Amino acid sequence: MAVNENVKKVEAQPVEEKPTLPDTKEGRLVKLILEKAPYAEGNVRRERRVEFKVPVERIHEFLELASETFEMLIQISVVDWLKENEFELVYQLWSVSESVHAFVRTRVPRENAKLPTMMDIWPVAETYEREAHEFFGIVFEGNPRLGPFILEPREYEKHPFRKDFNTLSYVKIIYGEGFDRYDESKTNYVI
């Protein structure tokens, strides 16, 4: 039997194995959700704490699915990854029935950051989305109340929680060039 020398040996590519989930309440919960949402990644962080990573284009679909188990939206927080030019949104959920806390993470580009609102799933999302919009400039499509919320109107478009926000420059614009960082006695910071 002749061997064709033109045929190259195909090296076996290492198969990326998904982390195995523990045989616990949390592990079974993550496995159940991932079976319905194979596009997501999930793991157990510790007892009563699970975590998911979801592509931004599927975040609404995933959270709608997750709401079957996680009845409460606790918070939406934002991390500004300036060097990666992305915002990471972390939806913190609580399952009353299972007593499990979930972190659902998704990333969106900083420029023209847009996500769908989650108000149709959890009405309380309105408040958290308004806050993220005001402080980071993220638009939540479908939220009718995006607008001045906590900041004064002159501050509204500045998005002061972005890492590239220059606080000292802003203070000088608002209070003038003569504004000093210290009070008269130079002992206490003003800002």
C-alpha cells in the first residue's frame, strides 16, 4: 500500500472543554439555563452565586429566559473598560425560589452604546437604566424616561462616571479658572 506524500498529517487541535459544573443546586441551575441558551457561558462562582456571560445582541432574550428562575432584578451596574473601548453591564439577579444570586455580564462598545430596555421584564430596570444613561451615556432603547435624572441640567450630557471624564477641567469650566483645589486656609480639599 503506497502512502501519498502530498497528504499532510492533520494535527489534532486541542478541543476547548467547557468547565464542568458541580453537582449542586447552583450547578444544576446553570446547566438548565445553558441548555436553553447555548450561546451563553455560565459557571458557579461559589455557593448561592452563579455567573453568565452573554453576547450583547442576545441579552434581552437571555434575561427574559433567566427571569423564569430569577424573579428579581437587584441592580444594573456598569464597568468602563477604557483600554478595550467597551462598557460591561452587569445585571444582578436574585432567585427568591432558589436563594441564588446571579451576575449576567455583557459588553457593548463605548461609542454609541445601545442596549434594549429590560423594563418589560422587570419594571424596576427603568431606574437603573436611567442612572447608567446619565452617568455613562448608555442608551436603553425602549426606555421612555431617559433624560435628566440625578444630575443638574448643565451636567447632564457630561457622563461623569466615564474613565475619560476630566473632573478638574469640568470644575474649572463651571467655577472658573481662579477656582483653587483648596479652601482659603489650604488645609481642606474643596473637590
